[in-house]
Amino acid sequence: MRTITLELLRHGPSHNQLLSPLTPYLALCDNHAPVTVNIPFEHNQFLHRLTALTYEFGDSRIADEQRKFQLQDTGRELSRILCAIPGLTAELNRHGEDSNEAIHLRLVLSASELALLPFELVLAGNGSPGFGQPLLLQNEAPVCLTRETRRVREPQLAWDADAKVLFVCASPPGLAPVPVDAHLLALRRAVDPWVGYFRKGDDAARRGRVEERLRVLTNATIDDIQAACAEGEYTHVHILAHGVTRPDGFDLRFGLALHAPGNGGGIDVAGGDRLASALRPLLKPGRDGFARPLVVTLASCNAANQGSVVGAGASIAHALQSAGIPLVIAGQFPLGFAGSVELVETLYDGLLWGADPRALLLDLRRRMHVLYPQRHDWAALTAYASLAPDFEQQLRRLQVERAQRALYTAMDHADSVLTEFLPAFGGRSDPPPDWTPAQKDQAFQAAVQRIEQPWQRMQRFAAEAGSEVEIRGHLASLAKRRAELVLLALRLIGLDEEEQARRREECRGFLAFSRRMYAECFAIDRDAAWAAVQQACLSLLLEPQEQDGSQASPVAAGLREKEVAGLWKAAWFQSLLDAQGSDARAGWALGNLIELPLLAVLMELPADEVLGAGTGAGVRSEARWFAEAESRVDELVRRAGEFDSQDYSTYWQLQRYAFWFDDINFRFGRVVQHARALLARMPTPRRSRE
């Protein structure tokens, strides 16, 4: 997405100024020459214009015609202002032949009175893409407009991979109810891919799992918001409340109608400054710094309306961004109930997966324009954004991390469903459910269905040009786990022979995919010995067998056994070098040096040729290899504190050798007992399977 920065400046402080045709503003667009522009409105005149856009005249035919006229006329007037900036017209036309290129127009404002102007209504001017159409709806060069306060520094705030949402809703007595249920349902669906497993009918477990990702504050007071933000590190805050006017000295401003503290049932109108303080309190003792959500969305009327500008305050959205919140999305005109639900569905379905919020705003604005023609919710949508310079790179990492977490969660669901069929599940004494094989398989397939969406995302990331080795490595590991799930289901669900044969082929398909991913990793990075080890392992595992179960010529992915042995030797000597260090590579190397002896036994490699003569010379090769693996296990356990994840990764790989690789290839039965002996020397990992 190409970025254009337009900044409008004037002399003096940001406050204490009304709109006036006499006030000159300096317009700076990227590196073009500055120009002076004037706003052709008196302040009261423009407030009268906006009145028609706030639905204050009701829903009569005359009121609707006046609203539509003001939409068009205000858009034309704003177009004249922007057309007076030649640099902006030039930049908007500097799009390439690719008509799908989107433009991010950053509107940086230093004068608070300019926030009163609904730039989102602007029509494309003469010489601009989509002449005569709303600039933010035309398709020649799609434009996403975001606002930014000049007082806010671009934060170097990493977008946290562990998403947690706070839903704040308030509907004090005397005001119309807000669509809490619809918003809650949309948020619940959005967080579902990351909600851990709970048994059906266990309400306490369900609430606990959901609250790990989504917390709801009903009948919220400003104190409730502050306490919740101080206790939990929320990445996203969604606020559903009415916007109401509030007096501020001689000014009239807009605030959120929250519940008053206590049991009086009154209304507490919280302005932007108070809400900003509540969202960014000092964290509870034991944690340093202040709370700082990444995204705040306001589904309320007039949340982005500036109100009077005589005082130093600003609109709610303006104030929240000034307080350091990177992205605030609100409505400068009243949002319809359906439009507010569309906002939460479209934004959170994308934001939690790491989608670019600018692209989501483009989509949301168009959806609102199509779905709700009787309203102008598309024009009400306002975004205040202050994004880091490396924001797109952060998004890329975030998308991968969110997809990985969703995959881990989905596979845990499938694991847990299968474990339900075992006796004494979770330490309980009641017997497993008395289900038929068809019912068991239906429950398992429902859990597996959760895997598909993040799985497809990870495959897409791995297929992209320049994709990192790490992504392919994660996908390869997850493919092994998918194969394991299929095999475990075969053991626990009584299926007919035809279906069992089909599932076994499915299992081998996941293993073949995993091998291909590891091969690509090693082709990209020849220092990735771990990838060579897994490629060799899976090549042996997938070697074809004769119908009588005897071993056929061991060929996998076009590799002869001597070529697999070549992979083995390359990985062995590389791992010996890496194991001498003290970083993560040393941890992976030790894991390799534990697994490679098992493969050496399967390939009948002579230990004396590799390990050399010594105290073990003359001992049967198999015994020497297992002794070597045991010594490396002891070293990994002793040095476990130096590493992050290598110890439990090795543990779960040994589990495969010990309990199910021999079900794929009987040849691996030769090392089953030894793999179990190695597992007995390792502590059970504290971390869950990832």
C-alpha cells in the first residue's frame, strides 16, 4: 500500500481557533512545494451543515433529501479545498499500471478545528482518480484515509501476537438500548479460533476459556474500565455506548454515556480525556509501565465529532490517539445499529488474524455503502492511526504468529476430543461417552474442521516468494502433528476397512507434505541441519513396502538410501559443530544428535566409522549408537536452562519414535524400546505442545 502524507498547519496553538475563510493554512504534501489554502466556511455555517448529517431532523422525506444534498454539497466543497493542493493531485495520479494498488492517505492535522471537517465525504476532484465520485469509494485508485494528530509521535510499539479483547458496553437508563448481543456474538466468533478446548456442558470451563481471549464489561462505569485495563493486558478494546453532548465551560462537546458509579442508575458522560486515562492506567504492582491497547474501536454516535473548539479538549477519538493509542476507529456521525454490527464483524474478523487495518477500512467502507444505502455510515467511519515505520513488516510477523497459535489451539481441540474416548480422561472417574464409531468420528471431524482455516493461511505464507525458513519449518512440524492426529483417531474410532485405508493414505499425505517442507528449508538454508534430519527421517518413514510387509527398495522423494545417508552425514557433522555453542542453534544441534543415532540404527550405519575408535570400539554398532544418544539426552537435560523450546521439541519427536512411527513403517519398531528409554531420561515438558 503506497502512502501519501498530507499535513495541514497554521500558526498558533491547536486550540482557540474557529473555522473561518480568513484563516490561512499551510498544506504540505510529501516533498512537493507547500501551498496556502483557506477553508471556505464560517464555523456556525458549517455546524449547520453537519446538523443534517447527524439525523437530528428525523427520517422524513424532506429530512432525507436535505441529508443527501448536504452529503454531496459538503463533499464538493471539501474537494475544492484538496484540489487547491497540486502536490496531492499529482500523488493521487502516480499510481502504477496495477489498478489494484491501494493508497494510504495520511491526513496530519495540527489545528483542532480542522477535525470538524468530514474529509471522508470528499469527492474526487478534477484530475484525480474517479472524478466526481466519493474519493474513498472510487475504484480507479482505492484510497484509505486516516487522520493523525501532529502531537503524537509514531510509537515503536510491537503488535502483540497474543490477542486479548475487552468489550465495554453501557446503556444507562433513559437511553435507547444498544445491540449488545449482536456485538458480543460477533466478537465471540472472532476470537473463537484462539479459544481453548472445554467439554460440552461445562459452563465454568467455557467461561474460563473464553475470558482468556474476551472479557465483557456490562453496565460499565469509568472505574470498571480503568480497573480492567490495569489488571489485564488487552490488545483490543471495543466500546459500545451512546454518544451524548456534554457542557464543557462555554463549549459543547461529545462524550460516551457510561453508567454512573454506585447503584443510583445515573449517567456518567465521559469525555475523551477521561476515557484515555481509564484505558491507559498504571499497571497493577508487579508489572511496569502503563496499559496501552493497540486498537480501540468506538461503536457510538458522535464518537469522532469535534464539538466546539474554544477549549483545548478534542473529540474522543482524537483524545485517545493523542494519549498514545496507535489505532482508534470511531464514527463522526451516528452509526446505525446494523452498521455498528458490520463494523465489529468486519474489523475484528480481520484484525485478530493480523490483517492490515487500512485494507479492512477500505472493505468496511464499501460494505457499508452497499448494505445501508438509506444511511451514510460509510462516511461516518473515521480512523485515527499512528503506525510505526516498519508496520507492514510487523503485520507480516503477526499474521504468521496468529495463524500458528490458531493451529496449535485447533490441534489441541482435536487432541482433547480424542482423549474424551479414553477412560479416566483428565483424572475423572466417569467412563468415556458411550458413542458409536460414527458419533465419535463426527465429533473428531468437527474438531479437525477448526484446523482448516489457519492451515490454509500457513500454506499461503509458505508459498509466498521470500518466505522464511521458519514458516516452512513450523508448517512441516504441524503437518507431522496432523498425521499423528489422523493415526490416533484410527486407533480410537472403530472405522470400516475401506475408511481406515483412506485415512492411512491421508496420514501419509501429511507426512509427505512435511518432508517436502523440510526439503525446501534445507535447500534455502544449508546450515539448517535440523531440516536435513527431519527430511532423512521422513524419507525412511515413507519408504515403500511390499504387500507382504517386507521392505522394498527404500526410495523416498527420489532419494536413494545412500543419498539419505548423505543427508545424515551432513546433518551429523554440522550438528557436532553447532552443539559447541551456547545459543539456540546448540539446542537444536543436541536434539539432532539425539535423533540421528536412531536413524543410524535404522540405516545400519557402522558406529566405528562415525564415532571412531575409543572406549566403545568393538561394541555392537547398535549399542554404541544408543549410548551416544543417551549421553546427548543427558547433556540436553543438563543445559535445558540455556534454551527456549528445543528440549520439549525433542521430547515430542521422541514420542513419535516411541509410539506411532512403527505404525507407519514396521522398520521403526527396531528403535521403539530405545526411544522410550530416552524419554524416561527426560522430564516431561512444562509447555504445551506447539
